[in-house]
Amino acid sequence: MHGFISSITGLAAGAALVGHAAGINLNVHTSGGNATSPFMYGFMFEDINHSGDGGITGQLLRNNGFQGDDQTLTAYGAVGDTTLSVDSGNPLTSAIPHSLAVAVPDGSTGQVGFSNEGYWGILVNADVYFSSFFIKGDYSGQVTIKLVGKDSGTEYASHSIDVSSNGGAYTYYQCNFPVKQAPDGNNLWTLTFDGGKTAGSTLHFDLVTLYPTTFHNRPNGLQPAIANVLDDMGGTFLRFPGGNNLEGVSPENRWKWNETLGPLQNRPGRQGTWTYPNTDALGLVEYFEWCIDMKLTPVLGVWAGFALGSGGNTPITGNALTPYVNDVMDELEFILGDQSTQYGALRASLGYPEPFTLQHVEIGNEDNLGGGCASYPERFNAFHQAITAAYPSLTIIASTADPNCLPATLPAGTWADYHNYADAPDLVSNFSQFDQADRSIPIFVGEFSTTYATQTEEDSADRDHYPYMGGSVAEAVYMLGFERNADVIKMGAYAPLLQLYNASQWTPNLIPFTQNPGGVVRTTSYYVQQLFAKHWGSTTRAVDADTGFGPLYWAASANSGGQTFLKIANYGNAAQSVTARVEGATSATLITLSGAEDAQNTIEDGESVVPVTTTPSSDGNGGFELQIPAWCVAVLVVNGGSQSAGGGDTTSTSTVVGTETAASGENQVVTLTSTATGAAGTVTLTSLATEEAEVETLTRTTTRTSTITAGGAAAPTVVSQESVVTLVSTSTRTGPPTNRPTVSGTRGWWFKEGGGPPGRRVRNEGSGWFGWWKNKKD
């Protein structure tokens, strides 16, 4: 059965803030339902906001290889009597052609050298750290590495190693050393040597590194302070490497998989799409190691002939696309080929003789935007045909769900990626967005979040620096729409994922952080994602209700261990009384996340909104009395009563007749009738709805008749289907217009050039790349 059929016995109303006159009764079925995707909630990652370099990448020193478009002394400082410069005459490798020249004047004595301040600070924890460097020049003596307070001068670590180098070639040195705890991230890494032995000469240094003990102790691994928080969220997949950062601002500037492999000195890096250099220390292998260590399903994005900037307006098509298709095939051979293949052998040489696990490949990113739509059918088909011919078992994902940008006949089994950034009221209005989705096209909601706080000034486009409770509840409402349609929604990911607070291009983000100890913040939206990810069943369960949706929304699922999860979101300013019943249940716990509508977890004030676990009162017969606070996301975890969650078997009948108020203020009648009988029976849904949408005063009439054969433990199979409209635009509203700014299209993105201090992001009217990019996202 459709999740739409089995999930409700009430009208799916628009967002409402008023409370129900009396308590709400929710009766959760203990059998039947749809088999769900095992990968519903996960991560979308790209290097934005220094989420990679300076974030989850374990290497802590900034500008360590002088990569990107401009080679400067950013993050470096002289220690003692030295002069620093960026040198291009002493390349470490062809990939790292620039080095740090440290000139020591005649007559120098004592310790001299240089410092690096990291990415707006260096996290210094009580731990064992690893450091390394390349040195070229005539020097025989000790080199001392220290971690010190930038202002206080307090020494947290000091380690000396014997060095013997010459001017003919670089020599590599590394060391491990214990570190004391620092109170904050305002620290420096310093490297010094004997100035008396080098007076009047110049030493060259390159690719200096500093790592804490990494997540799972991987060489060149993940930064554990951030990785542990991600791991604790409970996600099931990782989409990488982007995103806009996959596309690049030109074809040459795209993310190139084969330039992210092997030793760091062989990785040239690139000027990332989000305005700062990428070292690519987090490369293709590291992404798969991330998946292995967190038990995540990889979702690999591949470049599809479309770049941002000027390249985005002239996508690559025809024969010119062939080299890029071949490049993707080489990448897949590296990932999936055995050791007898050229690139499988390369993978084996890097320590992985067996192929990586990969099931999902996405072709491009947001090809419906910026001039990519018209050419995407051709480009998609070129990549799809090549990939599926060699790897027919792979699941291919189109980078858009816009039918105007897809082939006329989408290959069977193809998923569509749908992105939705909206203000909270819009996101709540999209609760039923997927109820009428074409069941033959699985959907990956690859990026979504509440990007705007509710505004009253029509000309205001400021975005909060952090998620806020009202917006996080709106995200929960939207995700409940995923769960009610779990037969077609396969994955969903909040985006963006990470944000270095001091240097961001986008707000809000799921997890902001600084380099201070304990500086990783679990936002209100993080806790919502965690609640949903950690309480996801293998089968949906129908919920009978004595009222319609709004301001309370709900959905239920069950796992194979006999637990039932009833998720509830209260998008309103009044508490709600709920009686939840799961026949035969023996016990339950209630986990709630609630706060004022504008409550935020912040770096400045810490985490004031956290999940709270209580034991609800029970009638001893499967009924539980729940008090759901205002602006709340709750999960009732019920033990017992639920049959083994196999999916597909259900018997239910429900009829709903009600009214919805369109943007115009007019009412329309919505009728839903559904009947299901047994594992081998049929389900018939007939609905007639006329909706007047606020956007462009579009009037849409949808008539849908579906016959479905239930498949026992398997997911149901659609036998026949007729629908005038199958996808609902994110900008369509079915409630009365509110006093807030209009967000056009699927995005309401604003961009602030560069990093800069923390604060609200404002519209940037820049020219060139920034102006083009802003217009693309508008």
C-alpha cells in the first residue's frame, strides 16, 4: 500500500498554530504497512564552510601546501629573526610546486623558524599528536615542534628531532608527541631550528602537517571531535563529494577523483567552488574509509559535463562528453574493479586489494539549475548507458526531479534527487508533497533544511546563523512526509552538514564548530535528525486518528525486534494531549525535544535544547498518555504489541472528507477513500482534489486512481496508475498566505562572498562568478 493510504484517517491540513479543542487519539496498527528503505536518513557532504579542510579532515594546519589559485603566507608567521616567503623555485613535487622559504640573516642566534595558526585556531586536547614536514637546505641539528598559546605563550607540547638535510632534495621527517590540554583553540604550531647554524642561508619547508589521534586511528583520518558527533547521529549513508564542490566553476576546476589519491605530496588540490583552496586530503579513498568506519552506504556523485560559472552556461555535450564519461568509468573501475584491471590494481596498491562497496551513483548535481536543464537528458543518458552496461546492478540517481530536465523515458529503476530549501511555513506546507508522487520513480531528497526564520519585513532576507526550534520542527514535519511515503522516498539528508563558525559561506548548518575544546555544537536540527535516524523501522505502520493534521503531525514504523516508533511533531505554540495506543504493548518511553520557537543551541550559549526521556503513564492495555509541548518533536518508543516487521501485509479501511483552504482563501473538498484486504488483495485509492497554488496563481486539478497488489513481506507493486500531476512543487502552498517574504523556485539561497566574521548572511549583488552564482540559485 501507499504510505499515503495507510498512514492517516484524518485530513492532511496545512500548518496551523492553534491547538485542538480536546485530546487527540492515535491508534497505531500492529501489522501491515510498507517495507521501508534501510537508508532513509544520512549525510550530504561537500567542502563548504571549511567543513573538510579545517573541519572533519584530521590535518589541522592551514595552507600547508600553498594550494589553490593564490599562493600567500596566510596562517604563517615568523618566529625569531627570519623572513618568510612563498617560493616557486624549489617544488616538492609536480603536484606541490610551492614551498615556504625561511631566510635567516647573517648573525642570527638562538631558535628561529615559523608558526602556523591553523584554521582560525588549533584544537589542542590532551592526546598524542602526529606532525610531519619536508625540509630542503643544508642543516644538521635539531628541529623543535611546539604547540603554544598564541597570546599566553603557554606551552602545551614540545618535541625535538634530529635532522640532517641538504640542498639537493627534500627530506621527510615525522614524529609523535604527547600534548597537554589547552583551554581554547587560540594556539600556534611552531617549528624552530638553530639560527646560529643557518645564519645567512635559507631553508625550504613544505607540506607541514599536524594531526590529533584520528577517528578509528586512520592515517590521514578524520578529526575525532567532529566525526564522533556525526557517528552518534545514526545516519546510514554518505553522499559525496558534493554538491557544487563536485561541479567546480569550470570543467578544469571540477573535483577530479584521480587527483585525490595516494600520498599528500601527490595531490595538487584545487580552488574549491566555495571560494577557498581545497587540499583534497579528504580524497576518494578517505571518503570510503569514512563510510567503512561509520557503517555508511556510499552515494557517489560523478561529474556530468556541467560546471558552474561560465562553464555552467555551456554544458559539454556530444562527442566532447566522451572523455568525461570515460573518466567516470575509470573511477568506477578504481572502486569496483578487481586487481586485474588497471585502476583496480591502483586501488590495491593503496592498501585495498578488494573492491569497495558501492551501490548508488548520482549523475551530476542540480542539473535543473543554471542552464543545465536542456542538455541534461543527453548527458544523463550518456553516463547512464555507459555505467549500467558495465555495472548493471548499480542504482543510478538523476540529479533532479524536474521532469522537464529528464529524459522523456527515464530508465527503469532510476531515482530522482530532489532538493528543498525553504522557510519553515513552506516546509510544513510540503508535508503532503510526496503523497501524489509517481510511485515508479524512487525519490532521494538529497538536500533539505529550513533556511529562513519567519520574517515580517517583505524586504528582509537575513538567515539565522543557527537552526532554531521552530524551523527544526518544520523539518520534522517534512520528514514525517517521507515516512508516510516510505514506499517511494528512499533517502533524505539535511544540508549543509558542517560549518566552521569563523569562516562560513552558508547558514544555517546542521553542526557548527570552532577549534575550541568542546566547540562542536549539536543544533536543534541535529537532534531532530538523530531522533529520526535512531528510531526508524523496517516497516511503516498505519495510524488511525480522530482528527486531521496540523498543528500536530505524526507517522509510525516498526522494526524487526518488535518495537514500534510513533513520531510526533507539534508545529504550534500550544501543548497537545495525545492518547497513543498500540494494542498489546507492554511498555514505552517518550523522547521529546522542545523549546521556545526561537530557541537555538549556539556556540556562544551552548546547548539549551536537548532530548529528554520520560516514561509516559499507561492504562496497562497498550494505551499511553502523552503531553507534547509546544514546538516539539517527540518519539514514542513502544515495546511489544507489534508483529514482526516484514512489510506489505495490511487490512484497513478509511474514508476522509474535509476541506482545505487555498492561498486565495477559497475552500475545496478533498475526499480520500482507501481499502486494503490481506497480503494478496488489492488496494484502490480514488481521490479528487482541486488546489489553487499561490505561485503564479496556478490552478491544479489532480485525479488519481491506483490499483496495487500487496506483496507480502516485499514492497507492493503498482499494477496500474493514472495521475494528472505527479510531483508537487516546493513553492506551492495550500494554506492562506502569511506575512513573510516569498521564496521563489526550489531555492531561496543567499550568498556572502568570502568567509568573514560570524553573523547573518545577506544578499550579495556581486558581479562575475558571485553574481552569476547568486542568480543561478535564485
